[in-house]
Amino acid sequence: MAARLDFWFDYTCPYAYIASTQVRKLAQRMGAALVWQPMLLGGVFRANDTPQNLSEVLIAPKLAHNERDFARWAELFGVRLHKPHAHPMRSVEALRATIATGLDPHVIEGFFRAYWILGRAPSDPATIRDVVQAAGHSPDGVLAHIATAEVKDDLRRRTDRAIALGIFGAPSFVVDENELSWGQDRMNFVAGARVDDVLPPIVRAPGVSRTLDLYWDFSSPYAYFGATQAEALAARTGAKLTWRPMFLGGLFKTIGQSNVPLATWSAAKQRYTAKDMERWAAYYGVPFRWPSRFPMNTIKAMRCQLALEGGPASSAAAFRDATFRAFWGDDRDISDDAVLRELLAGAGADADTVLARTQTPEIKQALIDATQQAAARGVFGAPTWVVGGSELFWGQDRMPLVERALVREVAP
């Protein structure tokens, strides 16, 4: 049982807003005291060399996905959300007003509502007046207090504390001032629970059957995690699963993405991501260790996969699973012919024939075509799930949303 749960937030983040509607229930589940922790997200971004407005630097397909993504999470939790046209808006005075009112949860709720439902500028004096007055505070007193050095320094200290804890974004949860989790999609790790235990229950419509395409490459650790769960997901939902191999490096080049996105992240985010991968591996019960050869050139392994696609399905599946595990579980060099020979033989394939086919124009073109098709469908990373031929989800951590999309009555 945890003693304390700190919830770090800024009003400018839609995911922080969504999480704020769930965090009290989360703390109750844990038996922990909830501590609201306002921070200035812009200050956190500056400390981590993160652009102040992410929408200005994200590639178009990722930006479009993010817009759909936070709308899906809001819908999942039954939360009203409307992104303001002026987003992101200045929040510093609203955060100071939150401190000046003693971290009153009614004030916090009021500012989130003003921003994400009413579209009001949270730091506008009129907004501050309305929010704090509705919560039972003196508007004049609060407006005077937020101009003092005491409140300004308090917000600055909190933001510095967030940075020292390794926080790089919102929302962030810190359990007992030690264990950090980032994002509303990590609440199960915060609570030490299964994912579905912290989400609304799945409502299954009778007789629903949809297709599920999974775009993947051996080079992605999260594609590895997703691959270990995909068949079970399809079985639970009755979906027709189609594996869609692609070359992630070629996709990134096509859409203008950095070849190794992780290398562009802040040191704090990289450290957190390493811990996050270990958590997911433990959660799924699969072997994992960070490979000594990263990034890995997977082009030959992906060509092997395509060369197997026309043969027995069991060989293609066995090679895929074994190769994922060889790279992400056993730290083997899956670009090496000797390793590929062993993996192919273990999958019941003729290794010499398959490796020879990887050098043919037919297989080379097949991988190019598969990658271009992925780009045309809006894929920008791995794993990517496409439900019913059109509804795209990115990341193995979006499987709860994928599952609900597969079984609901009507697709949006």
C-alpha cells in the first residue's frame, strides 16, 4: 500500500485534464493520500530542451493521431473535452491561483473545465475570478496574492522539484516521492494493477466482427511487446488479424521522421522510457533486455519475413516470434546471416532458399511496397493497429482502445 500519490499537472495538457478526473479514484484504490502538484509545463519543457508547442514540430500523421487519441481517452472515461482554438494558452497565473487557494480541488477542477470544456483562457483575470469565486474564495484576494513573490516562488520551486524528480511531461504520477509514471495510460503501473482494472469495463456488442491490421518491424521494442499479445487480442474479440510487416527505417525516411526518435528525446525521457520498457516486459511476462546493438538494421530480417509469407503460416509466425525474442530477449544480432539461418531453420524453413530470396528484386520490392502502403494509410511508427480498415492506433499501450474499437456496436 502506498502512503502518498503526487499528481503533477499543468492545465495546458489534455491528458492531464483527463487524468485529473480519475486520480482521486486512483488514490482511493491505492489507499494513498492524494497531493495535487501544479507545475509550469513550459519550465519543464525548457529544462528538457522540449519545444514549447509540440504541435508545431510533430509530423502531420502523428499530430493527427494525437488529436484523435486524446479524444478517444476522453470518450473512454466519459469526459467532455473540446480543444480550444487558441491552444496552448498561458497558464502561469491560473497555476499561481491554484497555489494561492491552497490547492483546492474545486479550483483545480474549475480551471481544467474552463480550459478544456469552455475554451476560456485560464490566466485571464475574468476566468480566475469566476473559477475561484465558484469555489468559495475571494477573487480580489486571490488576484492580489498571485502577484506576490511568495506565490511566484512557490510555483517556481514546484517546477524545479518536478524537474529534479525526472518529470518531462504531464500528467506525471509519483508514488511515495519515488516511483515515477508518466501519462494517463500508465495508471495501472501507478496502482500496481492490471490495465483493465483502472479503465471502464468493456461493453461487447453481440455479433460484431472486424478486421485488425498490425504494422510492425523487429526494430521496435514496443512492437515486440505488442506482438506477444496480438493473437490473444484477436482471439478475445473475434477479429481477423493480419500481420503487416514493413521496414520502419524506410517509413521514417518517407514521412520525414528521425531515423531513431529515441535519440532526439531528452535525457529524462530516455531514462524513463528504459524503466517503462522493463515494466511492460514484467507486466506481459516476456523476456527483455536492451540490446547492445541498437539501432538494428532489420532490412534482411524483414525480407526473410516477407519471403516466408507465401509459404506455411506456421513458419512465418514461428520465425517472427523467434526473431523478436532473439533481438529483444536474447540480444542477438538479427542482421547476421548465421543467426538468421538458425532462426529460419528453427521455424521449419529452408534457410538457404529464404536467404537467397531476400536478394531478389521481387522480395526487395515487396518490402518497399509494404512500407509505402503503411505510409499511405497514415502509419508513422510501430506497432500500429488499424481497426476495420480505417481506424488507426499507435503503440502497444493503445491495445485497450483497440479492443474496445473491435467489439463496440458502431464505429465512429
